Amino acid sequence: MSLPNSFNQPVIEEFRANGGKVGGPFEGGDLLLLTTTGARTGKEHTTPLGCLRDGDLLFVVASAGGSDRHPAWYHNLLARPAVRVEHGTETFHAVAVPAEGARRDELFELAVRTAPGYRDYQEGTSRILPVVMLERAGAGEEEEPRPARNLADKLLEVHTWLRGQLRHVRAGTDAHFAALTAHRGPGAPPAPGLGLQIRQHCLAFCQSLEFHHAGEDAHLFPALAAQHPELRGALDRLRAEHRTVARLQGELAALLADLATADPRRFRAELTRLSEELTAHLDYEEESLLPALAAIPFPPGRNPAESDAAA
């Protein structure tokens, strides 16, 4: 459950000041701070929530105290699934994925065994209380990126992550189509929809990509154009490609707005188009910009000699 807005800020401050521990009526409870991005405003909102565990997975229940309406933070993460989680002394980025079907029921029963009040909340409303899994961003990646010594390293780190997330979304889509094939035949049950898992990971990927491109357009590209006039043609092309990728992202988001009516095959075709455009864009950006970025230390202000010594 989440706490009433009037209590949020003191709880947040106490949580952060005491390594995730909160006293008073919440003493001994397992809390986390969930930071979502406003669906309409684009502003960050942090909410203290009771959390639960299934092995290494953290999850929360959008109970809203048994209200007949979903809490605001749940609407936010449906629109923008990339979230930040503070739990104990740890902070990490995650993709918020509402559980579906049997998985939702399994996690909800686990929640009830841990905190029986959730059953009372469910019995007090006709709304099915969503159970939201907080899947760590980057979980399952084969290796940690090496420390960035310059902006070229940093750009490659971001690009590697983006390519990995895109592969993850495409793998999920392929698994979905394998399920579609399994459902074919006389008397077969209805084919599954696209599913929240694909939707949330796709939107989280697009959210991260949008943030990356906005940062490049606002900061990196103007600085490079001033220092390297010979790159202005390449930078103009990259800005134009940002607009193309943004348009494809918008088309994907429109398809995913209503999972009940989403056309899986059209989604797959649009995802393929985005993949091809983005892969070509990242390749060209690396070819054009890495030599210049390699001469700029990271973090900004770091002595190049220190970067070389750390290598």
C-alpha cells in the first residue's frame, strides 16, 4: 500500500536519513521509495510503499488502501515504466511490470501471507488490485561495463545498454509469437494478447532512448559543433535521425496504448522498423563521433593523465 500524500515527505526524509528504516507506525515494515515520472506532467514523484519479496524480486501491490481507484503512481508507471527504487541503502533503476494471470495470483497470495491486510483491501473493492514487479534494469546482462575514461567510453556504454534492451524486447516478442503458434488449431483457446511484459519493457526502452537523444540534442551536439566544426554535417544528420526514431517510437506507443486491441503482427513490423533505424543510427554515430569524444575525459573535468593511469 502507499501512504497518504500528507505523510509522504516526512517518511521519505526519515527513510533516506536512516538507511531505509522508518519508525512510528511503520517500524519493522519493509518499505521502499518508488520514483515514477508523471504520465501527464513528466515530473518525478516519489512514493513510500510497502514492498514484498519473491526470491530476489521486489514487488508492490497497488492497493490504495482498498480504494476503488488505482493510485496515481500506478497510472504513472503504466505510461512511463522506467522507475527508480530505493530499498534500504540501495538505489537502482527498474522496469515496473504488472504481473498477469496466474503469476499475479501467485504473488498476491504471497503478499497476503506476508501482510493479511491486503486480503481485506481486495475484499473491500471490485477492482482487481494490481501486483507490480520491479525488474532491475540491466538484470541478466553478461558483464558489468568497464569504468568510462572518456566520453567515447560513456557513449559506447549507453549504446551497448540500448542494444541489449532492444534485443530483450525483440526476444520477448519472438516468444510471444511462438505462443501464438502454439494456440493455433481447432478448438484452441484464444491467442494471447501482446501482454504487459512486452508493453512495459518496450515503453521503458523508448523512455530511456528519448532521454538519451534529448540529452544529446541539448548538450552534447552543440558542444561538439562548437569545438569540431567539421562534424556539423554529421551532427545535423544525427539530429534528423533522432526525429525519425522519435516518430517510430510514437507509432509503437500508439499501438501499445490499448493491449486489448493491439495488433501483434503490426507491432512486430513496427518494432523491426525501429530496430533497423536505431541500429543504423547508433553505428553511424559511433563511426562519426567516437574519435572526437575519445579526447574528452569522463567525468567532465577529470585529468586525462588520470584517465590513462586508471586504464
